[in-house]
Amino acid sequence: MDTAERLITSTQELLRERGYVGTSPKAIQQRAGAGQGSMYHHFTGKPDLARAALTRSAAELRALADQLLSADDTAVNRIEAYLRRERDVLAGCPIGRLAQDPDIIASPTLRAPLDETFAWLRGKLADVLTEGRERGELDLDPVTTAATIVAVLQGGYVLARAADSAEPFDQAVTGVLALLKGTA
Amino acid sequence: MDTAERLITSTQELLRERGYVGTSPKAIQQRAGAGQGSMYHHFTGKPDLARAALTRSAAELRALADQLLSADDTAVNRIEAYLRRERDVLAGCPIGRLAQDPDIIASPTLRAPLDETFAWLRGKLADVLTEGRERGELDLDPVTTAATIVAVLQGGYVLARAADSAEPFDQAVTGVLALLKGTA
DNA sequence: GTCTATAAGAAGATAGAC
DNA sequence: GTCTATCTTCTTATAGAC
């Protein structure tokens, strides 16, 4: 892995651990094993690096979700597979975590990857729900239900971190799946 | 309002706007119209002030939720009133917002108000759901469903901030209410 | 491409005068 | 109780040598 690549992955890790405001260029350099000059040679500054890291994280999240949600199975089973997939719950969502960061939200450039990721994910889930409805598996409004499912995930991360335990995350997922199955 | 009080409310505002890592003692002093010496006379430092501000915000949130959830109405109606209550969605939750802050989560003292608030809220919602079940209004597992409802709220804030619009929050709330009513 | 200065300003206090 | 001075470390770079 070359230096630019190491800088990006280090930034991805630090953004997830400490947010944008809490991540300094120095910390990125140290984790990447790169010097000041090296970092400023490859990127114009902290926002530029963050942009690269967020775009990368967004693509990774999307690829993972797409794989599970495009499987050949019922709508509810695909959604369950996505919700129950292995996650480091206490680390938080690499994308959703940044929605609380004031500097991310204030910058259209840095907010864009978050906006696009969630818009895509809600759209994908709505498609899955629409398919399920057409097949007679369930009968729910696809758009609002999709927003609910993504919100349960993101809110589950919040509850887990507040409790320092994955339990409330798992409960929230179990609860929404019961609701989805109960209306089938 | 005396100086100590102004320092607390200013800290509440700044924690909500910028998080703990993003809030400096200097910013707090300026918003409160207090000097350095004044702040360090009333509080031992930034963590001490944050602790006071978080405890206050937690009490406020709890009082508001308790009022709406203890009303004389059906379980679903009380939950709907709580979910649909007027909020500054784009500002985020004064408590849940801090769950992403690494320094808050790393400190047992600062994490406690978050943990206690969500534990209480999930318990309160579980009580409401248990009551509804005993009255035959619905039939859902109270504990997991309560976690789901709180998660929808917290996740709704995340989606709204990412989209810079309250719409996904409203959709998530509408979706979960439809699920709750659909199983009634 | 990478390294080592250098630097203005902020962060988070402490000390002592008033 | 509040104010000003002082201090150390961190932040976010820029400049120029190698």
C-alpha cells in the first residue's frame, strides 16, 4: 500500500473513532506513518483527505449493503440479513457517525457522501419492499418503511454507544423485524 | 440568571451545536458573557461544566417525554404524540448527539447521563406498551419494541442531518407508526 | 515525494491581583 | 467572584532543503 492509500485508510479509521473535529492532521500522519510534507504533497489539507476517506467509506458501505439486499430471497429475509449482518456496533457507523459533526454538515462537499449514501440505501430498501409487495409477501408503504429501517440501524448505534453495550442495538433490530413480520 | 446558570445553559447549547470535542471553554465563556476566572471559579474545568449541562439536558428531556407518555390515552396515541411532538430536528437530540463523542463515551461520568436517559426512556415506553397489551390494544414485545421506537427517533435525527432536511425523520416516524398500528 | 523548520492562533488551564 | 497575565501543548498549515 502506498503512502496516499495509507493516509486515506488512516483517515477512515480516525473519522470513525473520533469524528472530523476530533481528528488532527498530525494524528493521521502518525497512524499512516507519513510525514507532514508527505501528507500535504498528496492532499491539499484536512478537508481534502476527509473527502477522499468519506467517499471510500461510502462506497464500501454501499457495496456491502447491495450484496445482501440483492440476494435471491424474500424481501423480509433480505432485510433481516442486512440488519443482522456482523457489525462492530460500538464503533458506530462509518458514515452515519459523521452526521453529528458540525464541520461536516456545514460543508456541502463533505456532507454529500453522507446524503448520497443514505438516499441510495433508503431507495434500495424501498425497492426491496416494493418487490415484496408485488409478490404479495407484505403490504407496507415502501418509502416510509425504508426510512424507518435505516433509522432503526442508525439509532441502534446511538443507543449502543450510550449504553456501552450492543444489547439495545440488537433489541431495536429484533423489534423492527417483529413488526415487519407481524404485518406480513 | 446568575453567572453559573448562564455558563450551564451556554454549555448546553454548544454541546448540542458542536459536541464535546468541538466545544472550547473560551466559546462557552463568550456565549455566557463570563471571563476565564469566573468560569474556573464556578467549575473545575470543561468536564465539570459538561457534566452539569448534560445532567440538566437529560432532566429536561425526561420531563417532556414523561408528560406526553403519561397522558390519559391509548398506548399508540401516547407514542404517536411523543414521536410527533415539535422538535428542532436538524439541531439533533441534545442527549443522543453526544453518544458519538469519543471523550463523552470514554468518561463514565459523562456517559452516565446518556445511559440513564435512554434506559429510562426505553423503560417508560415498555411500560406504555405493556399497558396497551393488557388492555388488548396491541400485542407486541414491550422491551424490543421500545428499543425500536427510541432507535427510530435517534436514527431519524441522523438521517435528517445527513440530508439537511427534516423529511427522512418524518418518514421514519410515519413508517414506524404504520407498523405499530398495522399490528394492532 | 519526503523531510525538517517555522509560525500564528486556539485549547485548556493556573496564578495572583483586585 | 471576577479580571488579566502567563504557560504548555496542539492545530493546521507554509517554506524550502534534500
